[in-house]
Amino acid sequence: MNGPGIHVEFAPELRIFLPNGRREGGAAQVTTDGVSTLGHVVESLGVPLTEVGAVVVDGREVPVSHIPAAGESVSVRPVARPQRVPGAPLRFLLDVHLGTLARRMRLLGVDTAYESTDIGDPALAARSAAEQRVMLSRDRGLLRRRELWAGAFVYSTRPDDQLRDILERFRPELRPWTRCTACNGLLKEATKDEVADQLEGGTQRSYDVFAQCTRCKRAYWKGAHHEQLVAIVERALADYGS
């Protein structure tokens, strides 16, 4: 690039994406090519546009399609929270690395598709667009794909923190115990006879209340791990329930 020089400063929340040498100050002097958009400049510095909210140039907000001029001072701010996603009912698509997060979101009744195998970035982006799902990933390259319907970076590697971050950012409607954690299908009440072929002898004798997935037919009951699941649900409802 050998065009206009500009000053770009990133909010603290976005500095995680910058190269190590720029993270502390969060600022960069950039020489542009005179034709690239401000969005292109921001992404070239490592920040996915899915994480960018307002972009302010010399005190006025501009779109990411703005072509920067020499000497401009740019302030890049994070997405406002809660983030509003226009269009279809709020639903999500998670990549292969976010299986635990997917199961916890389904536990809370959030419509969450999940790819358990690596189908590749083009296929994931295409599914996000076709089904109008918010793509959640830690892969910045995937989040830069233009065909995505919407996307968000998952900042933590810890499932507890991941869940809090997504619930705080998007505030989806929570309807616990209504979705299958295995396939995302809706659950219905079931009798013991309806799920008998999935029950071992001890379960047959100890439990009388069951649910079953309307899609994959998996049976659910209040088993050994139920208290752990209840704790996840209660924390989420306390902090993010409507």
C-alpha cells in the first residue's frame, strides 16, 4: 500500500485480534492504497468485521465501505451489546470445535445447529446464509467470509465463559428443557413404554418421568448428571432470563 496515511485506534475489547506489537496501545499508522474500504483496512489488521460496531472518522460515524482519505483519524469500536440481529428468528450455527457450547445452548432451548465434523469454511458459510443462522466460531478466517449471514467470534476457550459471553451478547430467548442436546430437535413428554427400548433395568425401576426427541427419538430422564444441568440452567435464567 502506498496511498493515504491514516491513524487507526481500536477499542480495548478488539485489541486481542491485533498483532502482539500493537495490542498494548491498540493503535496503528496505516498507509492505504487509496481505493480499499475502511472495512478492508480493519480486517487487514486482524479484526473480523463481525466484532466491529461503530467506526468513527474524525468525530463522525461512517460505514465500513468508507474510503479513507489522507490524515484521517479512525476509531474502531466493538459491537454494541445486546446485539440485535435483523431478519429471521435468532438461531445459531457452531463449528466443529464448539460441541460443549452447542449442547449447553440446546439445554437452554436455544436453536443451535452444530457440525460435529469439519465440513470446511465454504460449507459452513453457505449453511449460515441458507438457514439465516449466526455463525459462532474462533476461526477468524471463517468469520471473514462474505457469504455468512451473520457471525460472532467466541472469545474464550472455556465453555462456562463461552456460554456467558454468547448469552450476554445476543440475549436469546431461553426455554430450558425443550430441545434435544444431541440433535437440536424439540422434546415432547413420553411414557415409559414409549422409550422402554432405551432403558436399562435400573432406569426402568427408578424413573417414571421421561421426554423424547421428536427428531432422533432419544429419551431423556433426570439421571445422574441432572443436578449439574440444573445448575447451568438456573445460572443462565438468573442472569439472562427475561
